Amino acid sequence: MKKIFSEKEVTLISDVTHIALGNAGSSVAKMVRDEFLIKDVEIASETPESQFRLKDNYEKYHVLYTEVVGDLLAATYLLISPEVENILCGVLLPDSMLGRAEMREAALLEIDNIVIAAMVTKFSEVLGQNIHGDVPSSQVCTRDELEAIVNQKHLEIDTSLSFRGRITTFYKGICIEFVCLFDETVVEAIKSFDFDKKRQLKSKLATADVVKQEEEPEAKGVAAFLKKIFN
């Protein structure tokens, strides 16, 4: 395996990844009104040698795919089992819409938008990169199809950094697996990070939090989701 990052840079990658996943988990928790946990985080800060393998035994998955574009390029996947899809739709949709496939898909796509936006925001803030998630897509895949898709993407973008983890909720039993693959653009972003300015960054973020708290709070949860769907 080729060595790309120093130990200090690997620590930075781990810190940013956990911050980003934590922000994503918090956003999901607000949407479904639950407590969240981040579990099973794995970070490969070098070009992966082994192939991607699913850890669960579900035969099919709802797969939400989004490309991260801008200063950094990445491919992200949210993997949702049929059982969890049913829980999410039951939380986010009224009973009258549960039988409508297009509304169920819209619910999953909105979750993807929320998760990717939360993750990208933290990578952008900490690394000082201008990035955003593109329009997401969804499909249902078998285990073999999904593993093949992710492995093919590894090859296409020549992954330089990847991470995966699970966003879970405490009460409702929701578990969403998150997979992110960065291409070589992330290498320069990590290596050009100014470690001496971390204190300045911390002060800047604290000021931003104060401003955010003074602004009018944004609607959260099911009501906000339904408002977004129908507007």
C-alpha cells in the first residue's frame, strides 16, 4: 500500500470525518425526532487494496448516490435496508402517502440531501474548500450489484481517501450506512491545511454559531419535510 499522508494528516482526516458524520447524524436526528449515534467508522487514508464488501445480510438495498463537486470531488452512497426504509417513510410521511412509491422515494432523497449537506458543510468549513453535493439519484440494488457499483467507482476515481460509518438512532431503530470516496483532489487539501491556524478557525466558527443562534430558527422534523415536498 502506498503511503500518502503523514501521521499528523491522518489524525486530521479522522477528526474531520468524525465531525462531518456527527453533523450529518445530528441533522437526521432532528428530522426524525430521535437521538443519534455514529457507529463502525472506518477510514482508509490510502488507496484501498481490498474490495468493498457489505457487512449486513440484506438481499436488497435502497441506494442513494450523490457526487460532491467543487474544489474536492467525491462519490457518496447512503445504503438503506428495506426495513429501515419502511421506518423512515412511516416517520416522515402521513398514512395517506405511504402507498405512493414516488413519495417514498422523495422521502429518501430528502434524507440524502440533508445528510450530504451536513457532511459537506463540515469538510468545507474545516478544510477551507468550496464544495457541494450535486443532485442525488436513487435505485434499489441487490447485494452483489451494490458491491460491484462501489468497487467500480473506486477504480473510476482512483480513490485516495474513503470512509464509511453508520448513522443510527436510539429509539426508532434507524440505521443508515454512509460510504464516501474522495479522489486525488483531497490530497492537496489535506497537505495544504494550516495547522497553525486551527485556533483562528475555532474562533471564527464560534462567532458563526453566535450569529446562527440569533437568526430565526429553521423548521425541523416532519413538518419541514412535508413543507419542502409540497412547495
